[in-house]
Amino acid sequence: MMKTTKEIYNSTAANWDRKEAVLLSDFTARPFVMELCEPLQGKKVLDLGCGEGFCSRQFMQRGAASVFGIDISEKMIAQAQAQEQKQPLGIQYEAGNAVDLERLPSDTYDLVACVFLFNYLNNKQTRQVMSGIRRVLKPGGQFVFTIPHPLYAFLRDNEYPFYFDPEGKGYFSGRDHTFMGEIWRRDGMPLQVQSVHKTLEDYFNALAATGFDKMPFIKELRVEDKHLEIDRAFFEPIYDMPLHVAFSLINS
Ligand SMILES: C[S@@+](CC[C@H](N)C(=O)[O-])C[C@H]1O[C@@H](n2cnc3c(N)ncnc32)[C@H](O)[C@@H]1O
């Protein structure tokens, strides 16, 4: 039987633990997310699906006033808290489901970030989370998220250093189906990931339905020449492919 997201992350939490860029997407996605969120000085940040806190720590180190990280996996939260104990930054972490944000007060956060969270949620859950985010964001607050590029699963075989297996489903017929995949660390270790498939239109429709009705800024993220200079063998197999998409919206 297919493992739940919580089970996957509880059983692999130790392998996600990192203090510096290690995973493919630590190079191809997260640095751009950080740039999108700048300036962070003085901001109240909510990091949904924070994992072991890789992005939460960077938000704090870049000057956020506070960071609250929520993740469904208690083991990922335990890793985040262990790092916080070793090197206190003042980040608050809690195990919880991003679908249930009712307990959080309205109009509170300057920035809500979801770095590869929505690929664990189906269309209905995605809308629930976006609607919660719109409520807890201050007017004028920013919502930043990244997802695997919806086309990527269909462009790449099940190979190093990153893939999702659509198991014969198509771009449209695969909607809300879970594609299992792997993403590699540069040290050669693969990590199990999932993509509950949604089309690009699904994301735009979910945003519009939950009140994010202005055009988002989007960037299709990829391997760049600077990555090849770091490690050609690692990045070259997926050069010129659309890997992830980053979105940024302002809450009106
Ligand atoms: C790919 S990891 C990314 C972690 C972190 N954002 C980062 O960039 O390193 C996805 C995380 O989303 C969490 N997650 C999945 N579904 C969730 C949900 N419904 N509520 C909260 N967290 C969830 C997983 O437990 C996992 O830690």
C-alpha cells in the first residue's frame, strides 16, 4: 500500500537534515525563492511544509522578525527543533497540517512561503490551504510558493538526478494522481518525493478561486550555466528542462 506523506517524511527525516545546499533543488529552486522573498527585514513569516527548517533558518538569518514553521511530519519537526537547540535562531516549529490553519489568527503574516508543499496536496486540499493563507496574510502581504513544473514528470524517464513517475497517466488524466519520484543529493543519495499532479491551469484556478485574483509573478526554474560550473555530472542530465515553478503573489 502507498505510504502517506507523513510516513514517508517520518521515515526519511534524517536524510533531509542539512546545513548547506545539498539537494538538487537547493541549487535550482531555493536560492531563487529566497531572492523572491527579499527584503525579509522585520517580516513575520509563516513557512508551511517547513520540513527540517532549511528555508525557515534562511528567512531568520536574512532578518525576519519571526518565523513559524509548520510540518505534517513530527520527525521533520524534531530535526528542525534539534537544529534550533544546537544553534538557536528563535524559530518556532510545530507539527500540524497546512490544510487546517483555523487556529492561526487572521491578518497576521507579512510572508507565507510554501516551498514544495503543494505537490503533496490534491486540488481540493490546495484550495483549502490557499484560502487559509489568504486569511492569515496581512493585506499587502506576500505569498511565495514553488512546485515541481507540472510538465516535468512527462519529460523525463525514471532516472538520476530527479524524476516523477506518471505511471502511464497523461497530463490531464493524471490530475490528482500521486506520482512517486526521487530527487538526488549531490553526495549520491536519492530522497523519495511525491507529486500529486496538478496542471498549470489548476494552480491558476485555485489562486483565483481563493481570492488571489491579480496576475502572479512566475518563474520557470532550471539548471543554469552557473550550476554546470559547480558540478557538470550532476546537473547536465537535466539541462534545458523545466524543473520547478516559483510563484509570488501579493494579497490585495
Ligand atoms: C519536499 S519537503 C520540503 C521541505 C521544506 N519546505 C524545504 O524546502 O526543505 C515537503 C514537506 O512538506 C511536508 N508536508 C506535506 N504535506 C503537508 C501538509 N498537509 N501539511 C504540512 N506539511 C506537509 C512534508 O512533511 C515535507 O516535510
